[in-house]
Amino acid sequence: MCEVNNLDECYKVAEELVLYAGKIIEDGIDTKKNVKSKGIDWDLVTEYDRKIENKLIKQLSARFPSHKFIGEETAAKEGRLPQLTDDPTWIIDPIDGTTNFVHRFPQTCISLALWVNKEAEIGIIYNPLMRQFFSARKHCGAFLNGKPIKTSDVRDVSQSLVAMEPWIAKNPEYLTSIYSRMHALIQGTHGIRSLGTAALTLCYVAMGAVEAYHIESIDAWDVAAGKLIIEEAGGVVIDTAGGELDIMTPRVIAACNQQIAQQLVDLFKEADSEIVNKNFN
């Protein structure tokens, strides 16, 4: 059993398993894949997603039989999202950036987090194709390939590079807000970047490559590890409206510091209100 006071063992096992899963991605990147859609045309899954998640759950269950799991492919198969309890819970995204993986675009990763008492204790995100191994433990700092990382020290959103996922506008529910917020970012920042993987982009905030990241229409496994990595690197992850993030229904503003986060909250509120005003006029 991995108790809170025995996280060293949990981390060691998690690291070994994620590195092993990375080899599966490396071996599979250039192969022909069995690609299916999980109901919507941009939410893809391959046999590699299932293989990695099954492997992680099987091995972690063998080592820590009392632990619980929240996994992307398991949730899809069961048709429901498990509740997050105080019990030690591994939150797994076997391949974040599956569409990238299918197209052989090298921004794809494994995300694994351990949450205890509804707080993140371990976060690991690994892009085997770029040899980027991001890790964090609560109160111990954040690392890339074993070297400490920290967020950008930029304090003005106008001097920021911000990441976003415009393709989410394919979902009619988000179409208007995506375009209005994207327009606001184009006008008010140094630029926008899009990687097609939430977990890895959160790490890019943590390492200071971008100042912020905004995304909605995602799930716990997209954010569970990255949230800890950003916070341990000196950044913040909050709800789009400015409050505390609900990890089970995440609407994300991740930023290098609270100042940038609040400026984005204000920017998006203004962009959203302009839409409302246009609709009523």
C-alpha cells in the first residue's frame, strides 16, 4: 500500500511504468494504426491508447491493490466518469495527443498523476518522441529530465505567448467563445500557439516556453498531472471564471503567475460580454 508517507515507492513505480509506456509510443509512431472515433470525429483512440492504459492499471494494481483509477479509455468503455474520492487515485491519460500520434506529429505524451485526499501528490508527463520527461512531487519542485524548471517571469499579458486549441470550435457549444477569445488573444498578446495536447502544453507553461494556456472541453486526465507540475514550477491553474479549478470538470486558465492568470480572466470576460451584447443588439 502506498500511503502518503511512502510516496517514494509510488513515484519510483510510476516513473518506471511511464518510461515503459513511452517505448510503446516510440514503437508505434510509424506503424499503421487501428483508429476509431469515440463518438466525435476529433476524439480518436487507437489500440495503443488501450494497451498503455491497461498496462498501467494492471501493474499499478498489482503493486498497490487498494488504489483507485480514473483512466480515459476505461471511462470511455464504461460510459461514465468515476468520482474522485479521498482514496489514493491514479489518473491516467495513456496518450494525450492521440490525433498527433495518428498523424505522426511528435507532440504526444503519457500523463500519470497520483491524487490523495483530492490533492495531487505526483505528476509525470512524458513525450518519448522528444525525450521530454516532466515530473513533480508536491512541495518538491518541478523538473524536466531531472533538471529544475520554473515558469516565465512575464507579468503583462501583452508581452505573453499564449497557447490555445482552436480546433475545439468544432464543438458548437464552444464555437463562439473560442473565436472571440482567440481574437482577443491575437490582438492583445505576442501570439498564439497550439500543440494539440493539453498535458504537454501545461508542461510548456511550467518550463517557461509559453506564459499561459487556455482550454475547455477537456477531462480530469488531461490536467491532473500538469496542474501539479505548473504549480511546483511557480505557476497557477484556475477556472476560466477566476475561481478554483474543478479537476473533474476542468475549464482551464494555466499561467506563469497570478497576474497573467487574472489578466486572462478579465480579457475573456470582456470578450464573452461583447458576444452577449452583439446578440441582444
